[in-house]
Amino acid sequence: MRRTALITGASSGIGAATALALAGNWDLVLVARRRARLDELVARIAAAGGRAWAVDADLIKPEEAQRVVIAAVGCAGGLDALINNAGLFTAAPVDAIDAAHVATMFPLNLRAPMLLAAAAIPHLAVRGGAIINVTSVAADATFAGCAAYAATKAGLEAWSRVAREELRSRRIRVGVIAPGATDSEVWPAETTFDRARMCRAEDIAAAIRLMLEAPTTASIDRLVVTPPGGAF
Ligand SMILES: NC(=O)c1ccc[n+]([C@@H]2O[C@H](COP(=O)([O-])OP(=O)(O)OC[C@H]3O[C@@H](n4cnc5c(N)ncnc54)[C@H](OP(=O)(O)O)[C@@H]3O)[C@@H](O)[C@H]2O)c1
């Protein structure tokens, strides 16, 4: 029986690479704001014999979580995995963090995964399922200028630890993927980091697939994937 995974942030980078990595074994519900990109990916997956649906949503809006999960279950008939990948990064020193700086990062990086999980859990519990949260090495490393972003990712890791314990009895595994620097659109064009030395989005996708497809007797709780040579 094919299972269904919902992937947020599937229109680019790690989310799109994860969709392509899973498409052979999973039905997919792809979520992001850029509908045209999602439609392209759905068509590519269908052309290769897979099944995917696009749901465009702005996950900064709290009411979208429930709608997205209902749409996913409506398309696919059930839900076995939620991959909370959508996120954004902006840098600011701690004395420059203002309301505008946190106004998008906290709702998208931290609130949306929690609300999506709450909406998805009744469906994930039907056959036993998984929640995978894409965090960052910034959750427990120290990078100047990343305080607010690190707080969102550390918060999501803390949520994941509690959720893992709460959801064991409902046969839902909760895992965390913490990437290091990975070449994607999250990096501004003017970055001084060397993109050639970063991980590929496909590397992170492979780790997500490993976690998701682990035998039911194993919970892979946290994987850290970093560029072996550094990216500076
Ligand atoms: N790249 C790295 O070095 C790195 C390192 C550590 C962790 N991460 C994490 O990895 C995850 C994926 O990032 P990426 O590197 O693949 O970057 P990316 O290519 O910029 O992907 C971000 C995704 O999030 C979606 N998104 C942004 N705002 C959204 C919103 N308001 N509502 C719904 N979807 C939204 C984007 O789609 P739309 O614009 O179409 O909505 C896009 O699909 C993020 O959580 C990021 O924090 C990345």
C-alpha cells in the first residue's frame, strides 16, 4: 500500500528535492505559496508514474494549517507523514531585532509546524505515522546574527522532543533533521558563503527519506547533515 506524505515548502530547495526523493514510494501533497512551481513538480512526478497534488497556502496565516490538512486528506484519502520543511531565514544582531524581524519567522518556522501537526495527528494515528521537522544546526550551534532564527529552530526541536513522548502510544514517530549550510534559495544572492561547498538539497532529502522509511521498529530521532568541508 502506498502511503501519503504532506511536504511544506515543496516549491524549491530541500522540499522540492524531498518530493522527488519520495515520489517513487509515496503519494505526495505539496504545499507552498508559489502555485506554478508546485504544478510543475506535480506534472514531473506524474510523468514519472507517481501521484502528487498541489495545495497553495501561506502558512504564516494560522488558519491555513487546518485547511491544508483537510485538503491533503481530501486529495489522498489519508495521511501517513507530515514533513514540516517550510521556513525562512533573515539575519539581525540582537539589538536590531524588532517586531518586523520576528513577524514572519516565528509564525512560519515555529507556529505553522505545531498547528499543522495538531491538525494532522488524528489522521497520522489511523495507520501509525511520522512527523519530520526540518530545523537547523543553528538550533544548538552559535552563529552571530542568527538569534531569532536560532530561537525558532531551537523551539521546534523542543516541541519535537515533547511530541515524540506524547505520540509514542499513538504510533506516531517524531524526527528532526538539522541541516547545515545547504545550497538553496534561502541564501541571498550576495552571500559570501561558498555555495559549491554547501550540501545539496538532495543530501538533506536523502536523510529525510532514511528517517521516514526506517523500519517500524526504529525511531531515528535526529539527524544532523553538514557540508564536510565547511561552507565558508
Ligand atoms: N539551506 C540551508 O542552508 C538550510 C540550513 C538549515 C536549515 N534549513 C531549513 O530548511 C528548510 C527549507 O529551506 P531551503 O533551504 O530549502 O530554502 P528555500 O528553497 O527558500 O525553501 C523554503 C520553502 O518554504 C516555502 N515558504 C516560504 N514562506 C512560506 C509561507 N509563508 N507559506 C508557505 N510556504 C512558505 C517556500 O515556498 P514559497 O515561496 O513558494 O511559499 C519554499 O518552498 C527551512 O526550514 C530552512 O530553515 C535550510
